[in-house]
Amino acid sequence: MTHADLGCQRLQQLPDSVAAEVLDAVLYLEQKQRPGGDAPERRPGSAKDQVWTACLG
């Protein structure tokens, strides 16, 4: 029996609300495995004039 088979068996025994959380976790792990994911490309200086910090003193 494969890990997928065991996972399906156990998943079917869970309440729907918990199974939904498991699905969210699986989707997160799939996204994490994709090269680049959905994150935009980061470039130095791309937030210029968009971010400020308060001076304390």
C-alpha cells in the first residue's frame, strides 16, 4: 500500500472540517514545491518612495 493510499484511507475517516484543513495543507505544500511559486520577482530598489520609517528621537 502506498503513502497516497494510506492517506486517502485516513482522510476519509476525518470530519469534513478537518479534511478541508488537510487539503489546504496539501495545496500549500504543492505550491511550495513549484519553482518560483506565485511570488513576484524581487528587485533591489523596487519599493523606493513607497516605504518610510519614522525617526524616533
